[in-house]
Amino acid sequence: VEDDAANRDFTINALYIPLTNADGDNSDLIDPHGGVHHLKNGEVVPIGDFDKRLQEDPATSLRYLKLMNVFGKSDKIPEKHKEILARHKDLTAVPKDHIRKEFLDGLESPDSDPRKYMKSFNSTGLLSAVFPGVDFDEEDMPEDFQGDRWLAPAWVLRNNDPEDVKKMLTGGGWSKQEASDIAYLVKLYTWGSKNKFDPDQFYDMKQQHTGLTKAKVREWMQMAKAHGPEVDSFLQHDDKDLSPYTQGEGGKKAVNPEY
């Protein structure tokens, strides 16, 4: 057990319960590095040399932030750890889909505070590994910031070109559908918040293919402070009216007056 514990990343991941009781509870605990004490105090403590561990496995930094957010206090990361994390923010050696997975695991955890989580990624420079080349203003997050795989990235990326967003996410390990849906939310943000629901863009917005539900779109527009009667009209609009033609009597093609 001691040898195994020495190779673990953090003390809270080095807790052992011997399965000695075959007919009842196994309640004995082996805790070589004080993990229980750290867990109670909301601390995530590395085992051994943290700097060296990050050199050996850069993905450890992602696990650290995830654990700090779920079990610890992500708004109280020790300065010495922040400095080490910042030195190892280059995660080019880590597979893109693994970065995405670790990021979303922490973001969507029911025990997570998404605002603090995003701030911890930003303050350590690791947000650039998830969303390369993107500036993020911590103070600009709304109070109802959602820990959601569509809404959170869309908020971070909302001031970028939707096509650039789609390319960046697809190249960063996100699925084509996820990338397309997030890019669509960015486009909605521009249409509602910046272009004030320009009616000339209405059909273009409606014709975009997306896997997002109406409830998700409504959530996003509320988060973006662009909700109102325009959003209701947009979501309630009959998509059949998007076709310039309709079937008339006897199945003949006829002009669609609604279009």
C-alpha cells in the first residue's frame, strides 16, 4: 500500500480500505499521507514534488483544478501551486479530447461552482489550453453563469467569429455537433445583443441546423441578457414558413404566402 500511495498524484487519491470483512462493513482506513485531513480542510495536496509530477504528466494540472473545484476550495489555490501550474500551462503533449473531457468533468460536476471553476482555469493560465487564443474577463461572468458544456464555452467564446469558434472546437477534441451548437449560440448572441435582433438576419438564424432544444436557447438568451418578446417570437415561429413553396391542391407546388 505504501508503494502504491507513493505513486498517487494527490493525498485524497491515496486512501485505502482493506476488504477484510466478508460479511459486513469494512471500516478500517489506511491513510499514509493525511488525505482525510486534507479532504476535511478542502485542500488538494500533491504527493511528492508537484513540479516534477507536472513535468512527467502535464494532465495532472487538469485533475488538480477539477479536484479543487469538487472537493476543495478553487478560489483559494495556494500561490505556490498557482506558480507551478502557470509554469506548466502548455498542454500540447496532452491529447485534445482528454483536455476537453477533464475540463467538462469538473465543469459539470453537481458539486462544482462554475464561476469559481472558470476563474481557477483563467488565473492559472490553463484556460488557454482549453480555448486557445481567447481572452476571458472573469468579472464579466453573469450571476447565473451555467456549468454547462454548451453555455459555458459559448460565453467564453461569444465575442469571436462563429466559424472560427467551430473550427477551434472541432480541432480541440470537441465533436462536430458540439462545435456547431456552440458556434450557433455565439451567432445568436451577436444577433440578439449586438445587432438587436436585426430582422434581415431572421431567416438565416432559423435555417441553421442545430441540436439545441428551445429550452437551451432560451436559457442562453437569458444568460446573455438578450431575452424578451423577440426570443419568444423566434422560438415559436413555425419552421414550415421557411419554405418559399408549399404543396397546393392535388400536390402541386404553390407559392407559400407565409414565406
